[in-house]
Amino acid sequence: MENTGKEMDYYDDYSAYMPIDQMKLFDGYPNDFKNGECPHLFKCPSCGKDKIEMIKE
């Protein structure tokens, strides 16, 4: 699996330019801000499957 970056960067055209802490308020992960974690998208280059993993900041 390859880390393709923050999941929130894929929300829309401008989300990659928004402050991370602001995006965490509505990203669907209720404890990521409190726990100091960031949801990242991992993708398999062979089969194309993907999954979200929490990365410690």
C-alpha cells in the first residue's frame, strides 16, 4: 500500500489549501483532532484497493 496523502485533500478542489485543524472539524472522524491523528488514504498500486489509516502527528 502506498500513502497517497491526507484523505481530506481529496474532498474538493480547495480542501488541500485549507488549514488542517479546520478541516478536522468536519472530516467525519470525531476524535482525530483530540488524538493528534490524521486520516491518510492508502492505495494498492497492484489491485487499486484503498483504505484509510490514522497517522499520528
